[in-house]
Amino acid sequence: MENSTYLKLKEIIKVYLPEDVSVEDIKEDSHLMNELNINSAHLVDIVLDIEDAFDIEISNEDIEQMQTVADAKAAIKRKTAEAS
């Protein structure tokens, strides 16, 4: 589950990467805004895509804590556990 969550997350994030960032740059410790250059509007789109892909609801508080890919993965894990 851990690896499949990461791979699914990577697929979601790669759509929103700017031209100067490659898919290979997406690592678990990558900072979404600082390292992957994802702007705040695209961050909202990523959250919406995560909600659809994992059938979860992410609160504004969770979004504020989502700084890295690992943070997003942890939020997904927590929300899917709460839903089951």
C-alpha cells in the first residue's frame, strides 16, 4: 500500500509540474512548493485530485500541513484509515 500510494501520488503531482521540473525530481522528501515549484493554485488542484483518487476528504488544516510529498502521503494514509 505504501508504495502504491506514493506511485499514485506521483502520477497526480506530475501533471502540475512546471516545465523546469522533471518527474524524476519527485521524491518523498521533496517540498511541493519550494523544490517542485508547484504554485498554490495547483496545490489546490492536487488536493482535489487526491480526494478523488483516494475517495477521502482533506481539510484546510491538512492542506496547511502538506509541505512535502511525504506529508501528503501521511495525510492520505491517515484519512483512508479514518474512513475504514
